[in-house]
Amino acid sequence: MKQLFCLPLLLLFIVIGCSSDDSLPQPPQEKSLEQQLQAKWNMTAFNFYDDTDGELLQSLNENGNCAYFGYIELMAGGKEIVGYYNAQNNCSEQKHPGTWMVDEQEREITLKIDQTGMEAAYKVISMDDHSMELQVIHEGGVKPSDSGIDLRVLLEK
């Protein structure tokens, strides 16, 4: 009788002891560029470089001036909001919803404002958990490179 009781108990220990242990910590999976981009990014500086020699020509920093600065909020499902602050109206916030998409291989972002249909394209130069540098490819059809300028936008979460 003891053998009949011990055999099922032994099988139970074997099954439990040999089962995979799913509770071990798994290494974090690397997020796609699209997932990393999903956040509200505040513009902190515009840097104008000479397109031929890379010399910094001008840098515009926020310094309390709302005229040039705003944010880009990139959301899941390709939705976005471009916001800026209207200096002629006490820096009131203006929001422009639209869509966005990313080319993971080229590391390029395309934004399209719903109301105006304006498109802009940027190349992600660098990015970490808190900041990002974008190179302006074109905004509304205007290419800074046509004027010999390499325009970079610095953003922070």
C-alpha cells in the first residue's frame, strides 16, 4: 500500500522538478523606434549648421521666448498633436492634431497636420530615454538643405 502512495507522489515531484521555470526574469526586450518615440517631446533648441562644413551658425534656445517653441506628442495608432505657443496672443497654446509614421530602417518620422495637410519629415539623429535630436528634412515642402543649412531640433520629454 505504501508503494502505491509513494509512486504518484514520486511522479508529482518529477513533473514539478522538470517543468520549465517561467518565473525567471527575462531580459528586457528592446523597444522599436516607434515605441521609443511615443511620448510628449518639448522643443528646447534649434541649431543651424553650415551644410558643408558643419559649423554651428546659430542656436535658438527657449529662454522664456514662446515664439518658436512648442511640442510634438506622438501617440500609439499613428496619432499626433503638434502644439506651439502663440507669442502674439500671450503665448496661448495652439494644438494641431494629425498623424505620424516612422520608417524604422531610415529612422525618419513624417508628420501630417489634419487641418492644413502640411507635412514635415525629420531624421532621428540621436535619442535616449529623455532627449532626442532631429534633423529637419523638410517642413511644408521647405528644405533647409536647399539653403545650405542643416537644421537640428533638440527635444526633451
